[in-house]
Amino acid sequence: MNTVTSIAELRAELDAARAAGLGVGVVPTMGALHEGHLSLIDRSVAECDLTVVTVFVNPTQFRPGEDLDAYPRRLADDTALASERGADLLFVPAVEEIYPPGFATSVAVRGITERLCGDATRRGHEHFDGVTTVVAKLFNIVQPDRAYFGQKDAQQVAAIRRMVADLNFRVRIETCPTVREADGLALSSRNAYLSADQRERATALVDALRATQSELSDGVRDGATLTQSALRRLADRLAPDDTVEYFEIVDPCSLETVESVDRPALAVVAARVGSTRLIDNFPLEPKTDRPSAIPTTNPIPQGAAI
């Protein structure tokens, strides 16, 4: 595996690969790789001739009050892990390489990014603007055939899908299942911040999601009823100083609230357990003959449709 730090180096490597007829996959990350990231690399290696893993701690997606400097940086470990899983290129640019002096462009996907984690009270849309801007740059730099993202970050994936369709990027977005720890907690670098007691409480999130699917299977389809039941479960398990930011049942593409779960939907949750913010989601599949509406991939867009 080669490690490159400049856009020119990366493009030179990829031009040679494309001249040889190789298909390119990209796995964008901010480093501190765990099994969730590695599952994306595995998928890309299995489906593409050449896999690029990017490691870039993107400053534009950190909101006010978040400590960019505290984000874990473990490049030696990341390099070893990516190489072991079969990645071909590791792209590790400096901030100045991605955002040179005078950089003044932002890619904003409105609507999808202005609710849930993008709620105005949390200024979350600024985070998503940073995500879509850097992902747009990476797509332009790498020009991959496929790009791999985790289902855990469902709102991020929905925004990227919308951006890809709207801007006619020739890339296929592949969404990979959430990787979970033995207790069901979705893998996240933030899990390390939880004490033993907080970690036990944090499993209330996935338990509430699973219980929602169980209630749906028992015939409860009213979105408000399912939501209130989940919120009661969370209140029973979480401590007084924990905070549920939201639990909603939404359309998997638009992320608009679903009144009745008559077709595939997504249950989404965000909560602060102690000072650690956690997110999770779970696909909801009512008993129906209709095909699933939860996208795991998108073809190369021909227009604005997702």
C-alpha cells in the first residue's frame, strides 16, 4: 500500500490505474479506524480493483465548542490496519492541501441537513456543510466508481446521496450495515469516552430501536405511538443527567417524519449519555410485499432523482 499526501501524487497513481482499466473505490474517513471503517474497506476491496482510503480530520465539520485538536489521530495504526485489509492507496493530505489559502467555496445540501442532527438549535447544518464540502472535494480528486459509507451515519449518507444526484457525480454510493459491539452498541470512537455505567445505559438506544421493530412486527404502525413507546423505554433506562435529543421515525431518503409505517422507514435516535453524544438508527420493515425503499446503493445518477 502506498501512502500519498498530495493531490498531484494521488491523481498520478489513479491515472495509471484507470489507464489499466481498473475500477476505483474510495473509503473516506477521519482516521482512528475501527471495525466499522474496516468493514467498508473490506467491501471496497471485494468489489473494486483498487481501493483508496482517505484519512483527513476535516476542520470544517467541527461545530463551535467542539475540540478539533482533541480528535484522535493515530496515523501509524491507521496505516497498518488499512494495509492489512488490502487497501491500495492511503491519502493523507494536510489541511492546506484540501483548503489552500483563499478557499471560499461551500457545498450545502438544504432540507435533509436542517433537522435531526442538523437542527438549528444545535447549528448542526454547519457540520453537514463541512461534510458535503469535503466529500465533494474528495469525489472530484479521486473520481471513484464507488464510495463506501456506514449506515450508522444515516443522515450524512442521505445528504451525500442528494448531493451526488443534484451535482451529477458519476459515483455509486454504497451503504454498508452498522457494525455493532457484543452488547449491541454501534461502533464509534466516542464509545471509549463512556464509563462502565454509562456504557450499560447507552445500550438503551439500540434496545429502543429493536423494540420499535418488534412493535411494528406486532402490528403497531402509527409513528407517534411507536415514538412515544421508545421515548418511555429510553426514560426508564437513562439517568436524569442523560439527554435524549431526538427519537423519530423517518423516511430513509428525505428524513421527513413518517406518520404511519406502511412502507420501509428508519428509526433514528440521538442522545447524550453523560457528556458523550451517541447516534444510532435501525431500519423498520413492515410486513408488506413492496420492495424495500431503504437505499443501500445508488446507480450513477442520470438526473436529480435519488
